[in-house]
Amino acid sequence: MKVLIIGGGIGGLTTALCLHKLGLEVKVFESVKEVKPLGVGINLLPHSVRVLTHLGLQSIIAQNAIETTDLAYFNKFGQPFWSEPRGRFAGYKWPQFSVHRGRLQQLLFEEATRVLGSEALLTNHHLASFEQNEGEVIAHFVNKETGQNIGQERGDLLIGADGINSVVRQQLYPNEGPPVYSSNILYRGTTRMKPFLNGTTMVMVGHNAQKIVAYPIHPEPDAEGNKLINWVANVRANEQQKLEVRDWNRPADQLRLVNKYQDWTFDWLDVPAMIAGAKVVYEFPMSDRNPLERWTFGRVTLLGDAAHPMYPIGSNGASQAILDADYLAECLKNTQNPTEALMAYNDERVPATAKVVLQNRAKGPDEIMDRMEERFPNGFSEDQIPQAELEEVMNRYKQIAGFDIQTLNQKS
């Protein structure tokens, strides 16, 4: 069986490695000329690290990432109201990693090149269209910059892992329209600075109208003891600020953002100094797409952001793409008929990921931030924190996203 994978991102490359492990012939087609380490930090939750561990990648990721020990929530005054251990520190069999997205993609690309061979990874191949019949699927490619036709490829299956603006999804759903904008703008940056708290903590500060997420993403400090800290500022936009196009590389007004957070100076973290210390700050609209009822049509299906782009809440975007890859491989392993395998994958992952997309729209685990802000806008005393209520929110999200510890630890 020959599988064509459209998109050489985290989802597409993980899929290639999983399917190659089954003994399938795999080819990956990526639009860009050269895979570069773009983006900033992401988190890999234990359920996705389990999949990467089975691919033999845990140790190399660990050398390039931070193993997250705990997650802590604070209000806008820097008061703590929730903390919990994460990954192996919480008793999971597998760690949670904080890592530079581009570095992870590079590691996956290098591993795929080593295992599949460079001839199976074709860059500068932008999908123009595809067609299928009872026996095969045919993909047509162009040079994205010039529009020049660069040929076609035939295979038994085609996997659309080509992101939120997926060409595959657009051909399957030509009338869907653009992504759904959330009215929030995300500002992203990385800053070399002294570590905060225990040095491996992920923090959430504020509430969903004005929030900061920060965590270290590289294990090696520099000569002054500074570490690379990834941070994301989530700010509710006004009408003048609304952004419609999701461009990861649009520079933001850094000074304006510093001023927005000027009062967020805590004894454990100086937020305005962290923002000011970034070499560049990028902005893009927080957006997703409405869940689809179906991804699979004959010999073609969707995966990752092409299937279920979601708000970056709860650290689940990349993790869910990796889970897609794992379950697709499981279906192809257990079902001889390839189209039946794609439908089995569809029937499991479509409803599972739809729940996560909708839960993230409903604030996911960060719902606890708004509950605390609404009840205690001027701060609180420790005995006022509704611990049982917050715990219920956090545990519910873990179950929806598939990483509650009891269920996950039963898996090998």
C-alpha cells in the first residue's frame, strides 16, 4: 500500500513515521522549499509523548525540550489559586514536554529522512488538486511560488495534513469559507531571562480577556544562567484591532503590549520586562474551524489542523495531531481494506476531536481563570479558593482530551 501525505508538519511527519513502521510505502509532500524551525513553543502532553516514545523519539526530544514538572495558575495580581504536577511528576507513565515547535518539526523531519530516505520527503510540492477512483488516488502538484505544474503522484490513500488552510479540506468542502475568528489576538515571543519558580513550571496568569502563558522551552542555560522562555499574551481585541488573516509571522507593536501589561510585575515574574526582552513579538488572530461531520471520502481523509484546528488552549493542538497519526496507523494495521480503515479512523477521531475543539472554545481548563476573576476581581484570600470546583473543571478537560491518568496509564 502506498500512502501520500500532504503536509510535512508535526502531524504529517508523525503519520509518515507511524505508517512506515507498519511497512507501508509513504511519501510526504510539503509546500515550502526548505523546512525551517519556525514558530515558538508548544506542549506535548503524555498521551502524545506515548506515541512518540513508541517511535523511539523520547530521548532525542528530551535533549531539546523541558520536561514540565508542574502547571500553576495565578490571577492578574500574581496570586496563586491552582497548581498541579504534570507528566511523570503527576504519576503518568510518560512525560510532558515543552519544546520549540520548529525544533520538534526539525527532529521529526530528520528522523523521517533517516528512516524513509530523502526521496520520500518532497519539498516545494504544493498540492493543486486530487482525484480518485475505485483503485487509486492521484495528486497534482505545483510550485507554489510560480504556479508551475511539477507533476503528479499516484497512491492508494491520500492524507490531508496541510494545516488550517488545507487544500485537501477545501476540495472536500469548497463552500466552507475562512477560519472562525475568536475576537482574541495572540501575541507570541521568546525571551532569554532568569527562570521563574522552579525553572520547569508552566504558568497561566490573568483571565481570558487578558492572559499570559509562559514556560521554558530549552534545557540549556546561557553563560549568565538565562533560559529561553516562551510566552503568549492573549488579549481581547476591540473593533479596530481585529485581525482576520492567520499569519504566524506578522510583527506586533511591542511597546504597546509592554504598556498593556505594565502593572503585571510580581515577585516571581516581571511580565513587562519579559515582553520587552523579546527580540521580536508576533501577533495573529486566535481562530479555529467548526467541527466537520466527516473527514473521510473514499481514499482521502484529513488529519491534524486540516481536520480539527483548535484554539491553543489546554496544550492540545499538536498532541491531537499526533493522536490522529497513531489511531490511523492502528486502523490500517487492523483492517485489510484501506477505505474501511479510513472510515474506522474517521468514526473514532471525528467525534473525539470535535469535543476538544468545542471545549477549547468554551475556555477548556482556562475556565478556572474566568471563574476566579468574576468572583474575586480585587484578589482573594487563600481560604476563598473553591478547590473542589476548580479540580472538577481540570479533571473534566483531561477526560475530554484523552489524558486522564487512569485511562492513559492502562495503555502500553
